[in-house]
Amino acid sequence: EVQLVESGGGLVQPGRSLRLSCAASGFTFDDYAMHWVRQAPGKGLEWVSGISWNSGSIGYADSVKGRFTISRDNAKNSLYLQMNSLRAEDTALYYCANSNQWFGELFGWGQGTLVTVSS
Amino acid sequence: QPVLTQSSSASASLGSSVKLTCTLSSGHSSYIIAWHQQQPGKAPRYLMKLEGSGSYNKGSGVPDRFSGSSSGADRYLTISNLQSEDEADYYCETWDSNTRVFGGGTKLTVL
């Protein structure tokens, strides 16, 4: 069974940085692309970033491009999101998710970690 | 990049059926989409992948009451024999080059 457990969320001031982690188990991590999806309070889902199995393909939403960096460590079955220059509008529940292929549907979801950007 | 349009809300009675719609933007009518369910206070759950032909593949454990179909740029999620636990937000998702998008979501109320 796919298990994705996010961590690293919290309260942070505008302009500061935060690093999210996602620990994966129950599947062969380096066979799958991984993604971060966020959901602002009371809003819908927004794809943030994705990375292919070998880090050869990486993509970002325009809203985070240049501020966020996605990475993965296949040896540790882990996904990361380095978030710099955080803004109030980055406040959201951040989910980790996987897909069979870079071009493929998200089929596994974590429970999310909450990031609150406020002074 | 593609845009997905969903109605903001829908409602149907317990035991009845409902058909939710996700519409692909012009030029993207052949795209494959996925449907996800998000029950109140929970993480999203993958329901199915749905092709333009109407062929669909459901995720593990998704009840037979859930089915998919397609017509042109429209992708449908049909839920039969509605149960109280089907009350949730439903999102469609698609992907293109180095991006992926979600529809705005449909809030389904079971009366």
C-alpha cells in the first residue's frame, strides 16, 4: 500500500524559508514521479511542482517558479520542497503525491502538512 | 496549457445517481483526465483515469458505483446509488508538458 508522510510544515514569517519532506513507503520509490500539490484554506487543489523518477524532468507552477525547489533522494525514499521567499499566499496544506509516469495521473496522496505564512 | 472547468456545486438524493462534468478547454479535447474525491477534512483520493474514448481505469478499492464516460471535450463522473459518504468535493486533473492542472472542484451534496 502506498504511504506518503509529509513533514516540515509550520508557522513562518513572510520572506523566510521552509523545507518540506515526504517519506515514501509501500512502493518502489524510484519507479515513480513525485509531486507537491497545495490547498489554501477553503480553496481547491493547486499543483505546485513535480519531479520525474531520475530528476531528469522538473516542473513548477508559475506562482512558485524561482522561489521553490523540488528534489528527491531515491536512496532515502524521500521527496523535498525547499520554499524560499515565502508569501502570505503560500499559506496552504501541502500534499505529496505520486504518478506512474511524468505524464500520468496522480494516484497516491499523503495526508498533508500545513504551512502558515504570517507575521 | 489546458484548463479544466467544473460546476461549483451539485446535489442529489440518497440512493439516486449524479453525473459530474469536467470540460477541457479548446484544443485539448483529447486529453486524458483523472478524477479525485476529497471528503470533508481528508486528503484527496484517486478515483479513476478517464480517456477521451470513454475508457476508464479505477483506483484500488473504488466502488463499482463510480464510473466514467466522455463526450467530446467533456469528461463525466457518474455515481450511482448515492451514499452519504459520497458527499465530498470532486476534482478533475490533467497534465501537459511540464505542468498539470486541476479543475476548480465540484461540491457534491447528498440530500
